[in-house]
Amino acid sequence: MADFVDSTAFNFEQGQRARKLFAAVVLAALDDAIADDKKYGNGPDQIARWARSRDGREVLSCSGIDPNERVVKGLMEFVAKGVRTSVALSREESERRNAAELDQAEAA
């Protein structure tokens, strides 16, 4: 019984590592689309085309993201904002966004 539990835990850990790897691919695709948007102005279209492709849907599924149209629209909005993923995921950026939201709430 202990061997079964150990192998199940090991398989779960391997699955989590694979999911993180595919999530990194999604973040890289977002960064590439943001770079395309700054250079050519077609970033949201690029990420939408990728997310709707067979490879894009597979990568999104493997990273734990349901590849539906709502997700595609969210990815397009993220790319349109032009904030790189490393910046968007940083603590400073989240604190800045929270402070801006508080200022807007106080002003209203």
C-alpha cells in the first residue's frame, strides 16, 4: 500500500512540473505577442491565432487552462495592455495596481 501512495505522489509531482513547464510556454507566447504588438501592431491577433491553433489549444490544456473563447479574449486584452509577463507578475506591479484601484475607489 505504501508503494502505491509513493508512486501516486510521485506521479502527481511529475504532473505539476509538466503543468508549470507548459505554463512557461504560455507566458513566452504572451511575451512574443507583446513584442510583435510593439513592433508591428498585431500582437492581439497573433496571440488569438496561436491560442485558437491546435498547438495553442494543446499547450493551454496541458498548462491547466481551458482553451475557450473567453480565455482567448483575455489573452488578447493582456497583450493589448502591453505589460510584459515578468512585470505583470512582479510584486511591485501588483502593489501599484492595487494602489491605483484604491485611489479610484476613493475618488468615486
